[in-house]
Amino acid sequence: MGLTFDDFKGRIIRPDEIEKLFEINPNRKEYTQKLPDPWDHSYIIVEDVLVNPYDVKDFFIHASYIAGTNDLIPDKTGAPGMQQPVANEWVKSFILYLRQLLYDHKITRRDITWYDFNCYNNMFWKNMIAIDSNYRPHVDPGDFAFNLFLSDDLHEDEGTAVFAMNMPDGQKWIDIRDMERRSGIHPRMISQRMDQGRVGEGKLDNWRYFQGDDVYDYVCTVPGGFNCLSGYRGSLFHTAVYDPKNYSDDHVRYSFVAMLALTSPSSMKSSFLTKNPNKS
Ligand SMILES: [Fe+2]
């Protein structure tokens, strides 16, 4: 039996429709915010970024299967929650807006194309498990991370928490690339410090809201809220703020992530990189 257009009813979207779907709100509020002293880095926030955030949320939910989950693959290390792939073609106009943000706010002047981003949706839920304590801070395998929050019932404390790493010799660093370049500390020592307090590769425990310990000082939270876009350097020590105590049992936190990857990842191990390339 052959196929007809009827078999693809509702599954075809034209470029003008998709551009309209991701229309940027002319009344959005864009600003950069410096981290608290003594840290020089800034993050970027755009409030009310989309005209049609609920339509975008529905589009993503129905656009593809959710392909990665620590619950289904217990020995998988990596990002918390579940991940849903997003093709760059679907979000091209939005990616071009992200690039413009980087230029307009003088975050970078480097050449960037719309396929220099890796895109996916993150799905966190109240009772999700953690693997190798992946609620603890990590650094991203990309240069700059954008998050667009698509759940409309997030607690006001939600977002991305940023930390400074304490070394035993008294040094404190907020950014692993700066640390590797300027601290004189061997990347392996940094990696070992990041492993402190973790339960171990492949080991499970409950997800929780990490707020700092002997290794990490809490610095601030890059805010997140419905239809709010945040952006920060992936080399900052950071973790998602998702505090289970704020939510009912079936709650889901859904967010779109666009990771700009222009340079190769930092030489240290990232909890978002697979340690063994044969085990992905
Ligand atoms: Fe991250």
C-alpha cells in the first residue's frame, strides 16, 4: 500500500509557518546582568521573548520522541532528566535571533552560523533520579548555553545556579576555562575536585537542589521563568535549579536548550560528556 499526502496530514510545516511560530516579541525585555563581585562575567536575560510560547511548547512536545533518559538507561552518565532532540532547521529563525543577541550585547564578535548550535529540550520531573550526582555543578561541552523555559508554573527561585570552585590552596574560580589557563592547577586536579562529593559513575540517588558545599560556593542564580530566555558561558560551574519540594508528583519542567559550540570542549571531564566514547 502506497503513501499519500493524507498520511502526512498535519505533519508538514512550511518555512513561513515555522518563522511565524517562533516570532520574537517586539515588547520583550533584553538585558545583561553582571555576576556579584568579585566576578566579572555577565549573563543575558530576555523576558517575554516569544509571541506564541504555548504554541512553541506544543510544537516541541509533538515534534519528536524523547530519546535520552537516565531512567531508561541506568548506566548512562550525563545530563539530568530526559532530552528530546531538536533539529536546527526547525528553530533556524530563533537561532539567528540568539546569534544577534550575542552580537548586540557584545558577548562575542566571532563568526557564527545557524548550525554552530546544538539544540534539544530538557525534561525534568519531580521524582527523577540522578546518576553520579548530576545535580552537582558541571560545565558544558559548549561555549555559550541558552535556556528557554516552557513550563508556565515554575517557582520563582528556578533557573541556573552558578558556583565558584574552592581549591584547597585557597584559590576560587568560577569559570573552568579561566581556571585552566591562569590558575596553574593541572586540569586533572580540577577534574578530581569536581568528582568530590559524587556518589560514583553509574550510581543512582535522588535528584535534589544543590546549594553548595566545601567544594562549591553558591554565587547566584541566573533566573528562569516561563517564556524567559537566559544565556551564560558554558564554562561557568553551574547546575539546574529544580527543587522537588516546590512541585506536585507529576510536575515537569520543560525547557529548550541551544548550546553554541565554536571551540572544542575544555580538556577536563564534563559530566555532560561521555567518559568512554564507546559507551554513548
Ligand atoms: Fe549546563
